[in-house]
Amino acid sequence: MTRVNLVKKDLINSVYMQIGFSKNISENLIDDFLMTIIENLRIEKKLKLSKFGTFSIRSKKSRIGRNPKTKERKTISNRDVVLFKASKEFKDLVNSKNDL
């Protein structure tokens, strides 16, 4: 199975084709949508999109890691990571045998 990436340009073209907004307006719409998600996640540390899923931020502590090639040990700094948990509706859509 080959991997297919969905890029922002694909989303812009989808809005352009389905709704009929200009490509410029479609790009602004997608940018605003994504920035709203990012900003809310930054502030609240958790964001739920109904019938899609929940994004959350979790802090990871620093730890010792190892480069598998050189076996060199290094400290991996503490950082925040984004988690995503799909909603039941989203999982059901993915697993349904019918076309969307």
C-alpha cells in the first residue's frame, strides 16, 4: 500500500471545488481554521472536535536515549507532545464498509 499525503493545497482545492470560494479565500479559510485549532490547543491544552476526536498536549520528561546506529547515549530534553484520540463516530466511519 502506498502512502498518500493530504497537503494543505488539497484542502484548499476541495473548499474551492465544493463551495466555490476563490482559491485565495479558501486558503484563508483553511489557515484560519488550523490556527484556531492550534491557538485553542495552546491555551486550553485540550481540544475536542465533535464527531472527529480530541487533541491534547502531554508533557514528557527528559530521558536518556540511544542512537541505534552509533549506540551513543544522549539526553532527550523534556518537551510537550500532541496526542489525538479519535471519537467513536470517526472510528465507526473509518471501519464502515460503505462509501462515505
